[in-house]
Amino acid sequence: MSKRAIFDKKNVLVTGGAGFIGSHLCDELVKDSKVICLDNFSTGDEKNIDHLLANPNFEFVRHDITEPVILGNLPGLQKFKIEFQGIQEIYHFACPTSPKNFKDNIIKTVLANSFGTKNALDLAKEYEAKFFLASSSVVYGERPNDYPKVNESYIGKIDNLSERSSYDEGKRFAETLVMAYEKKYNLDVKIGRIFRTYGPRMRLNDNQMIPDFIDNALENNNLTILGDKNFDSSFCYVDDCVEASIKIMNSDIKGAINIGSDVIVNITDVAQKIIDIIGSKSKIDYALSEMFMTSLSIPEINKIKDKIGWMPITTVDNGLKKTINIIRTSKGIKGIENFVNN
């Protein structure tokens, strides 16, 4: 295929673009690109992209990526001249991400990581587009006692028959599929292993720590930590994660690369910060850990620092304040008890 002409701005496809991270990615990309957001609202939400629908450089396509899609046949995309310009970049973020409803989505999850990734890669092959896979820190398994921070060479340990294997092993398989396409078709592919990320638009009451802590603190309810007082982790603010993803796409970097904060924080301290910022009367209590509340590895981020000069710049304090302000405002404006904005 000969190189396609780019008329004014590059065409970029974001699968899972109405989800938490995907919608923030669309916000940033649409500043300089024409963005096609593809989502089936499995765990994403139309509210996340409502503000973009009137933008002439943005188009939403409701579609399940586990089914093949022919972009050139869609009337709403004619303005992007795909038949002439094609697609320049594909960010593949589509995968159900609801801890609360994980068992209900178990088949959707494994299909998104397999058929969904294949269909997204087939589009990259068709248009000779650069490809970014949103992988996850779960490919490393639980945090090893003797290896608290993991670099990209760490192989990890996962039970491929566990309750959560459709997500954990699914992400490992997706990485394998991406690398197979790179070798077979000489595609320009990137793999971002995303560690715990937080910020506005995370779904509330979904068994995710920070948004649930904030929601409960705003209602003066107890903040329940699914673990003990020693439970710690690291948290990367969503804007930093988006910046890293775009920088990786625009780089010459090869192979997988960690995206996350390497600063370890105690979960009890995070919960207390939220109570203090809000001025809540909430108390902290503890309960047994659940399937997605495990002690995940902390990223070593020397590779992304050295290769593309990225590091997270939003402190936990500032990220929490931003997230709290938006959730508080949204709950007040909407006048509903639980503002759901994944």
C-alpha cells in the first residue's frame, strides 16, 4: 500500500473511547487530530463524551470491537475521508473494566482481549496505522515479596485458570497477539502496561478504591479498605497516563513499557487524605480483600523516563483534590445520589 495523504489532521481511532481513560485520551487527541471514538458502552458511558459530540473533529461509532468493523462504510465518517486518508493511529483501550460486575462480563472480557485485539490489529494492518495496546500491570501477577518494583523484563506469575484469568491472562494474550502482528506484518506497535490509575469519570460504587472512597466520604459513610492497615499501592493520575500513552505512540520505542507511578502509598493514608480534604465525618474500617483488591506490583519506570522523558507529575494530593472537586460538583449539579461516570 502506498503512503496515504493526510489532508489537514491525522485520523486516530480510539477503541473503548467512552471509558474512563479512553475518554480522557479522546479529549487530548481531538486538540490536534480527527478522532473516531468506538465503544459499545459495556462499561463506558455516553456522559464521558457528551461534550465532544458537537466537535467537528470528533465522531462516535457505537460498535462492539469483538465484531469486525469496516470504517469506510460508515456514513458519519465520510467527513474524515477515510477512503483516501485512511487511519494513522489506533489506540486499543476496549475492554470491560468493572470489578463489581467482573463475573457478569467474564466472556466479554476474554473476547475483548482476543477477538477485539485481533479486529483492532486488522484495522492497523489494513491502514498501515501505528498501534498502541492498553495492556495492564496484571500481566506481572501479584507483587513478589522480593521484587516490589517490576521492570519490563520481569516475566511475572499468573494462574491462567484463576477466577480473574479472563482479564489477567487475556492481557498477556493480547500482548502476544500484538507482537505476532508486528513480526508477521511489520506493524509499528506499542504496548503500554498501565498500573493503577485514577481520576474523574471512574464509575462510582464499582468496587474501585479511590472513587468509592470519595463517594462515601461525601456522604459521610465509612470508607472500607478491602485489606489491612499494611495494604499499599501506587496511583497514577489519569492525565499523566494519557500523556504517557501519546508520547509512547509518537516515539520509536519498541516492546512493552510501564506506565504508572513508582511512589508507594499506604491505602489507609489515601483514605484519610480524602476524609481530610472533604472535611468528612467518615471513619475508616477494614474488610476481607476481594478479587481485584490484591497487592499489585509497583512499576519501575526507568525505561519510559530514559527513552521518552516521561514521568508522572501529578501528586496524589493534587490528583485527589481534582477528582474530589469534579465528583462533588457532578453530584451537586445532577442532583442524584450516585453520579456514575465511567
